[in-house]
Amino acid sequence: MLDNNQVVLEQEVLCSMFRNNELIIKARDSIKPEMFLYDKHMKIYLGILDMVNNKMEVDLVTFLQYHSTEIKNMDGASYISDIYTCNGSDSGFNTKLELLIKNYKKHLYVEMMNKLNGDMALEDIEGELENVKVKVHKCEIKKELDIVSQFDDYINWLYNSDRNNGIKSDFIHLDKYLGNFQKGRLITVFARSGVGKTTFSLQLAANMIENKAKVFYGSAEMTRNQVFNRMAASHLSISSKSIDDDSINNQDKDNITKYMAKLLNSSFYVSTETDFNKFINEVKVYKLQNSLDVVFVDYINKYIDFSDKDIMTNKLGKISGMLKTLAMEEDICIVLMAQANRVVDKKGGDMAIEKIDSSDIQDSARIEQDSDQVIALYRNIKLDDKMYREALFKKGKLKYSSKNADENPECINAILIKNRHGDRGTCALRWNGRYSRVTNF
């Protein structure tokens, strides 16, 4: 016979998930269906997970319609409606999940004790104890430890001629070095302020969308409107400044509207959430509802929790570590933007690779350690100054055909300075700041 407090606890957990779909992510990552000790509640929870796996919004009406043939096995529509109206509080949800797990562990031990008796052989008693220990330890892991299936999965992947070959950015030489943008990887892009990290990352996102990838863009520095302005400017060859100050004509606005419709149809999403834990949750919810290939994080310092008293290096390391874990667990590619130290501006040398390396990532060696691949962007931002540029031109020191960003104002160098999966090298890309565009050289 179940304790009434346990029944109420399970009802409140289910109620919270019905009312707030984001809480389903927390539940899925923490609890297993069998932790609902009332069989009907377990079936309701499985029904919720089934809807989420099918990219469906979960609410009372949709749930009752979708599971209409199975409602009787869940204690009926009126009982599920009663659950929906019980006290499901978002604020105490994590505590309730923890209590659910503790109660399940306690249930396992009580169940074992009821099986034991003095007539049993010692080996049988020890076997029961070991079985319970395994079940208790399983409460702390997300997936079953299936040794055979991991080898089966690998062999199936090995012989699959249609397997995923990664996401192409259409930057030909960069894709070649990276082996495309592969799922499960954390790829860090860093540069000094003003070089064009955001322009580069938005161009990557736009190119990937063209290649049918599902893209989630975390912008902690710009508003959604600013993100869309930059992308529209690049796609339509319109000055992003003219969009900002509304000096474009109606035809331009119509063309922008058509492009936005294209982004909408691709399920492109821009998040401006700066609370990192909430951001991670948004990513997981998006993936459940739409599937997901690539996440952009622009940029890491903006997600710092300043209530955390730890040193900056450790704060950034916690974030990069969580992003690497997210990439592997959710099977997505994460492209992380980071800042370079000011010392980069003082370095000499004739080549971009001599001016910047992985040690120049601001405040954190951990970011480099957690990253599978690291791309440094270099552009001679002095050439953005018109007078300085004209002076060099008169001296014959500007070379618009050069692939060296130091002498070509229309060039940006992408330097692959860490690559766990291939060679390192430097790619020259065409830079067009006016239209917020980066293209192949």
C-alpha cells in the first residue's frame, strides 16, 4: 500500500510538467519512469516522454487526445485532470525530484527486506543485496550500461554509407581542416574586440542554415533585432547600419521579410538568455521540439555568474566544461566565441599565426583544454581607419589580392591552432564589414 504522501508527491511532479514543459527536461535528466511507485503515474510519465520525443507540446488537452486509447490504463481522463489541478510548484520542483529519488531508493531496500528470511542461503541473501545496490547506483546514471549495443552502434555507423558527415560551413578550406563541423565537438573561435567574431559566427550560422542544418544561436551581446539585421545585411548586400537607422526603402524591407520567412521555416532560433543554466535548458527544449545540429554561444564571458566567488579562470572553465558535456550528451556541435587578450595587438611577425595562439584566449586555459578544435581570427583592424588605409595605399603597401590580413583590408585570417581531429593551418577569407559578410577568398 502506497503512502499518501508519496502519491501526492508524484501527482505534484506530474502537474508541474503539464504546466511547464521546460521542467520535463529536468525530470528526464534526473528520474526514470520506475521511480513513480504508483503504476498509473509511471504510465502518465511515459506518455509525457513519448509526446516530447515526437516533438509535441505537452498540455492537458493534447495529452488526453494523443493518448485517448490508453487513458483507461492511466486511471482515466478525470484522474489526469485532477492531477493537472493539484499543487505543482516550479520553485520546489528540483527538491521534489530529489525526494522522489530518495523514496525510490528506500522502496528498493524495503522491498528487499520483505524478500529476505532465515531459510534463505547466504549466497541468495548476498545476491539480493547486490541486486539492490546495482539498482540504487543506477538511480544516479542517465542510461543503462549496455556493453553489446555500443559495439553494435559503432559497427552500424562504420558501414553506413549515408552516415552524417558533419555540417558544412561552405568555407571550403576551413571545412577541409575541420572535417566539417562535427556533432559531439566543442569548437572555440576567438579574437580581439573589433576583429569580427560575431560577424564570422553569424555568417557560419547563415551558411549552415542554407545547408539545411537546425541552428540555435545564443546572443548574449546583441538583441534579436541586431542579429537579424546583421544576417539580412549579409544575405541581401544591404548596409547593416542603414537597416538600424531605417534609411532603407520598402523594397529592401520586403526582401528582408522574405529572408526572415526563410529563417523561420528553418526553425532558426536566437536566444538572449544570459543565465547559463537557463540557456542550457533552452537548448535542450529546442532540441526536443525541433531536433538540433549546431549551437552558437556568443560569447562565453557574457554567461559568467558574478555571484560565484571563484576566480575568473575557474568560472570560464566551468562553462566550457558544461558546453563540452552538452555537445557529447546531446550529440550536437557547439561553436563557442571567446575573447583574446590585448597582448595580441603588441605581437609582431609577418604571418597571422605568429600574432595569436591558444594561450591568448582571455582568462582561461580551460577553454582551450575543453575544445576539440580552436580557431583564432585575425584581421588588421587598423585598416578600418580610412585615413590610415589611404596613407598605406599611397605608399603602395595595400595589397587587395593578398591572403595576408595584415596588408589586405578585405581579408580575415582563420587560423586553426588546435585540431584533435586533423591538421592545423591558416585559411584566408574575404571580409566585407559594410555588409557584415564573410565569404571564400
